[in-house]
Amino acid sequence: MTLAPAAPQLALFRARCEEVAGTALDAPGALHAFSVERPAEFWRTLLDWSGVPWSGSADVVLTGTDVETARFFPDLRLNYAEALLRPLEGAGDDAPALTAVHADRPADSWTRGELRDAVARTVTALRRLGLAEGDRVVLIAGNTGETAVAALAVAAIGAAVSTAAPDMGAASLLGRFGQVDPAVLVLDRRAVGDDVVAEVVAGLPTLRRVLLLDDGPLPDLGLPVDRLADATADAEPTRDWPRHAFDTPLFVMFSSGTTGPPKAMVHGAGGTLLEHVKEHRLHVDLGPGDTLYFHTTTAWMMWNWQLSALVTGAHVVVYDGPVAGPETLWELAADHGVTVFGTSPAYLQLGQDAGLRPAEAADLSRLRAVLSTGAVLHDWQFDWVAEAVGPVPLQSISGGTDIIGCFVLGAPDRPVRRGRSQTRSLGLDVAAVDEDGREVVGQVGELVCRRPFPSRPVGFLRDPDGRRFHDAYFADHPGMWTHGDLVEFDADGSSRLHGRSDGVLNIDGLRIGPSEIYTVLRQVPEIADAMAVEQRDGSRPGGSRMVLLVVLREGARLDGGLDRTIRRTLRREASAAHVPSLVVAVGDLPLTHNGKRSERAARDAVNGDPIANAVALRNPGCLEEIGRAVAAASAAPAAPEEDDGLVGRVSRIWCEVLGLRSADPDDDWSDLGGTSRQVLSLLRRVRLELDADVPVQRFAEDPTPAGLARAAEAATSAAPAGVAVLRAGEGRPVFLVPDAWGQLNLYAGLVDRLATARPVVGLRLPLLDAEGRHRTVEDVAADALAQVRETQPEGPYTLLGYSFGGLVAYEVATRLRAAGAAVGCLGLLDARPPQAALRRWEVERVRWAGRWATLRSGDPLRSALRRLTGRRRPPAPATAPAAPDPELRFFLGTQEVSEAYRPGRFDGPVDYFLAEGSRAAASRTLGAWRRRVRELRVVDVPGWHGDLDDERIGMLSDRHVGTLAGHVSAALDQEASGVGPVQGTALSQLY
């Protein structure tokens, strides 16, 4: 159902404009033409129609026609917070205003009256603490209700606020806030380290006070520190909502920055408010009764945008927790009755790749629109939303921090064309132009705005003569705002975005400012210059990775040590997102004739694309060298220079897994960007090549090559044991059967999160015989049965196994039952039935699916692995190493014996935990299990089957294992109580 009125607000506003214009504006494009050709009438009409409270005079709407210098409503005064919090028809004081959702505690909520009161009390407290109109406040906190209250109170006073997410490093924070010269720092330390806090405070000499949003101990920072909650506890709510000039600074926002420090853009209160009123009410049709959720952090302008939605009377939901999986935000939308859901192409793709169907998994009956921004939205994502979410418009919106709003976005009265934004923003004369500034239609051009608009920044900080402001937006096309995006407009006003035309990186939807990287790299003396560019990732459609091109100082060499230093420095001083996938040394970087760096030319060279305008470059020859260097560096990492015993062999494996040139014995895994998935691959390689089974917990104690070598030496010298106690407890043990490599490491997260007091033990089983051949499932199961019986002489028994381990667990269970022993719980974690158990028609379905995957990939070996593990992904780039992969080779040997296994009958129930990404494959084959067991109870769990060489997140990954553990724990509880599983579904109901 939809809560939107029968007549959208746009229709009501059009009728008002028709009265002013004296003519009908119902023809396609007529209202937009009126809005840009008669701007004074349009913006004055919008101000009056919106009902926003103001004082002074609105007689002068616009002071000129120059987009760079014109000002709006110079004689008008308003208060941003007052406008957002005032009582509205249909949204009185008892109406819901703000709900803050948390991952680790219950949600907080405020009605409009409660939110106004909280802000008013905070205003009183801030004034008592010395905050005054014209001051600046910086705020480091998550997306919580307290953050919103603090920001609104600062705005009510007439001070400017600048926000940042708490997980940014000190260097990135100071790169922004160092330009603000703030008087007050508002801080939530729940996600900020003490060292970061101390460094930030020390780097902001203008600070007079620190206000804490958390309840931790007051730190000694050398200046007054207060808890904001304590300061507001006895504060009377202010009755004074002073109105400020239209251009009074409201938000200080920061660009990503391509050639210098992030631009500190000052946005005025009036321009921000008027633009957001227009977008929320006319383009999104938000109003009382709506609930808006837009996934954002406080570091992104969408946080400011969703905060302004309070002006419409809508209920705003915010969230400060992690995205645990593709279902997280859809479930949040269902739980809170969201009507307008805002997200990114990357999150939509996550759901599509996972095979998620949100409309089936959650109650989205109130949802009436989905908004997406942050990256290019592809055609196929429109199809997926239509099929998996439902018949709701998917609106691609795009603008930016620079205008704190949108240039192109949706409209309630326009059809959605897949791959396109529906319309231009009203009042903004947006067009695509060629290099000479001429408008182009039906072809890609530079996105410009040709007339003044109120949400243009008031200016930049630390830019006294306006030169940086001019160069940023008006130098390329005089008289026009040049935004830095490539866009193509159709004759109907719809548009298709084609990405950034400047050097801002957009890595899988995450925007990264290269200048932040360059600032950190100043600490590396060997680097004379650097350029970060975005490269298409050939292994993932639509994916991208960061390549860092470095020009070295004389005498320096990009060896393994310098590569590690670069990665480590970026991770510690910025964030993990700033660590490049590839570091490449080059002799020169492309420059234009006037000395400006050309990230676009470098990006084209890295991707092998034609150079758009080589004649504009001073040194076009460097591009060929860049292309060759990147291709060579992508081919394969060099092996360590020396093989110094066990440490050298471990280092070689370490480098191959991480893609490094070399490794020092004390290199830390996390500092070099290693992921949890790569840890599993590393430890498997150590097991296969060094015959050392190192537990992941042991590796975590000392995650360095030297530490891993010591752990490997201890593992090879230790006496072999039948079972490993993974977690101590009381009562009957829970037996875990090892994976396709004979290891238990994949279960580490599951073991930690199982809610049971029983001991959890893992079987240690040899998968190879004396001649190095893979043993059959039956032979491995015979050893497993002996270990189980020795550990627990009498039943009932509990067995769990993932994939290959599930087959072994099944065979053990059938033998136990045949011997008259009770099996209390048999859990198969996405264990596919082997080919020997399939009927002819099932084999044919699998074969044809496999042939199709092979044809699409062009790589039979990789395609085989993807077929067997449920992955559907293009092959690695042509430059990938051609050497045999021992991890893959061993897996395929295990898979061969798995496919030959013929499972017998099991006279009991089986709990089958089906990964969502396996549903398609299960529809072809899972019936084979049903024919062999008395009752198959299927429980859907998030994630994919595998983790090896796969960007899609597995069911046992950190992201999803908590959900899996909850379902497994429930099965263990129900085993103890003798009750069947509540969340299981009979197979016949699903397939």
C-alpha cells in the first residue's frame, strides 16, 4: 500500500505556479522551463507554498544572473531548526519524528514534540557553555538520535556544524576539521580510539571545549570537557528561535578533493532548507505519514539531506550499526514501516548477487519508492528491484556534497526508465555540454548548471579571494557551474550518469578522495609524487579497485618493504578503504600544458581505454609506460628474494595470498590489508605445502610471518590427536567434521557464537592416503566414526559438517544408526548431494548449468570450482598467475571423491542449513537428500556457499555466521528438548 496522497504535492505546486505564470504548465518539461526561465517567480512561489517560517522581506529574490556570484533572498531571515521542528498539519507534537536504530541496544524514538523539546534544552545548555551565533562546531559521531539533536541545536543558535564518521583516522579528520577553526568539538567515543581523540584535539588549536555524547569517563584533554547529557539535564527549553540571514553558515561540508586538501564548502541555512524542501516535497513527495530511511553516515551529505526531511512532517529513521548482510536494511525497512527507502547501487547489487528477494523475506507493503545514489545505477538493477522488491519506482538521484542536493532525481508524475534518472531538479538549469560549452542531447557531456541556484555554496573556508571556489566550478566553462560528472540527457529530460569526470575514486560505490591519500603519503619520504586511480576489476562485473601510481625519489626502489610501508601507513593514518589493491612505480604522471594533473588520462591508461584528449597533455608518452607498468604489476607478485628456512617458505605463501612482492618476518597481517577470507586461504596453503595445521586462533595471537612459522613448527612437532577441543563445556559433545581441506578453521566464528553449554570438538581426519591420493568419503568416515566412538561411547550423537564435511557427517550418522545408536542431531551446512546420488534428469540439469557457466567464463578450471560451490562469476583477469593453485587443486581432488559418494538411507531427521546463494542449485538437486532421509528440515541462512577466491560473502563469514549460529543453536536446543525445529521448512514446500 502507499501512504502518498492521491494527488502528489507536485501537482498542487504546479497549480500554484500556473496561477503565477498565467498559463498552463502541464506539458512535458513546462514546469521545469518555467522554474529556470522565471527564477524569481519560481523561488518566491516555492517559499510561500512551503509554509517555512521566515521574517524580513522576500521582495528581492535574486541579486543577479551570474551563477557564481548571485545571492538569493538577501533581506530574508529564518531558522533552520525552527522550520524542521514546527508543528504541522497532520504531524503534530504526538507524531513520530525520529527513530534511532542500533545494532547492540534497543531503538530510541522521539515524537515531534519530544524532539523539539530535546533540541530546545540543548540550545539552552550550549548557550550556557559559551556557544554563540557565528561559531563553528565539529561533530564526530555515528548516525544516532543524539547526533541529530546536537546538530539541530547548533543550527538553531546560528552556529555552523561540520560532521564526520567516527571510524575516520586522525589524519583524515584533521585534513577536514583543521580548516574549520572550531570552537567546540562534539564527540561520541564509542567508535573512536583515545589516541585519535588526543591527536584531533591537539591538532585543533581554536577549540574551547569538548562535549561528549557517550557516558565514558571524562578524559584529560587540556581544555574543558563536559557530557552533553549532564549539561542538558537541568536546562529549561529555550523559547527563543532567532532567525538568521538567508546565507548564514549552516553546514561546513567537505569534497573528496582531487588535487589538494578537501574543499571546505560552507552551505547557507536558507539555500539548504529551500533546496531540501523542494526535493523532499516535490520530487520525493514526502509528507506526514511517510517514513524515510536513507542509509548513510555522518560523513556523507545524505545525512544532512535526510535530517532536513523533518521539515515535511515525515518520520525519519537512522541507523548506526553494520550492514550484516544483504537483508539487513530491508529488514530494517520492514520493521519500521519505511515508505521511502534510500540506498546505493552497491547495496542493491549485494542483494542481487545473494539471490535475495526482499519482498519475500520481509514485509515491505508500506514501501512506495526506492532511492539510490552514490554511484552509477545499472539497467539490470532496475530489473532486479522490479522482480525482487516489487512494483515500486527505483529513482536514481545524483548531485553531491558541493550543492548539498541533487541535479537529477525522481518525480512522482514521471515514468521510470531503466538505467536513467527521471528528471532534472526543478529550478536548476542543468545540461550536458561538450568541451566548448555547447549543450548536447543524446550524447555524453559534462554536467553543468547554467543559472543561479540557492544551494550553491556560500564559499570555501580559507579562500579569502574566492580563487579556489572559482577554479573548482567555474574555470572550465565560464558562466556555468561545472560539476565534474559525465551525463547524457534525453529529449524527455531523463538522464543517464556515466561517472566522475575528475579524479574522485568510486570504489564499489565508496567515494574516496585521492587528496586524503596524498596527504598521508607525504609521510613516506621515498615518494616524490603519487596518483590514485580507479581500475575496472575484470573479475567482478561493475566492480572496481584502486591502483596507486607512485613516482619515487632518486635512489628509491619499490620493493616489498616500501610496498608494505605504503599500505601500512595508509591503513593506520586514513582507513582500510584507502589501502590500494595495487601499488605501481612509474616514471611520470600525466600533466596538462598548464601543469594540472590529469587523473582522467591516467585512469584511461590503467584501464586500457582510448585517451580522450592526449593533445592537451604535456607528457602524453607517460601513459603508455603507465599501462605497461600496471599490466606487469598485475601479472603476479614476485616471490621473496630469499628462502630462509621455514620463515622463508611461510613468507612465500604469505606474499602469494596477499599479492605482495616480499614480506618481513614481523609484518602484521591487518596492516597489509589482509582479510578474514584470505586468512583461511593462507592457513590452507600452509597445511597443504608445509603439512602444518595451524588453528586460526593460534594465528590471531601473532599474525606475522614469523609468528605463523612458529605456529607451523609447533603444529608439525605436536603429537597428532584424534579430536581437538574447540570449546570446553559440559555434557554430550557437538562434533564438527573438517572441510574439504581437512581443516576446522572455517568453523571458528560458528564455534565462538554457538549458544550452548556443551563442549564443541573437531575431528582431525587425514584426507589423503600414504600415496597422496584422496581417500573416499567412506574411508574418511570410518576414521571419523572411530574418533566419535572413542570420545563418546554412547549416543545420542550430534554431528555437524559443512559441504564435504557434511557428507562425512552423514555417512557417520548412517553407520551409527545402522549399529543401533541414537543420533540426536545431524546438521548439514549447505552440503550438496553428490552426483552419484542424483537421478539422470538431475545430472543433466547440473551438466547443462555447468556447460553454460563454462561458456560464459572461458576458464574451465575456475568455472568447475564455481559450479561445484555455487559461484557464478567471470574469470580472473588475463594477467592472473597461470601457475597451478595448490589450494584449488586439493579442493578438486576432494570434490572428485565427494561426487563418487553414494549416500545410504538415514532413518531420522536432518537439519539442512541452506545458503541463500545456493537456492538456484538446490532447486535442481536437493531432492536427492529428500529421497534418502526420513525428514529433511530446511533452514534458509544468509550468504553464499563458498569463500575461496570469491567476492561474495560466505555463510560462515563474519558477516553471516552469527545468523547461522543462531539457527544451529536453536537446532541443538530442540534436540535436547525433543521438539522439531520451529524455523525449519519441509523440503516439499520449497522445491
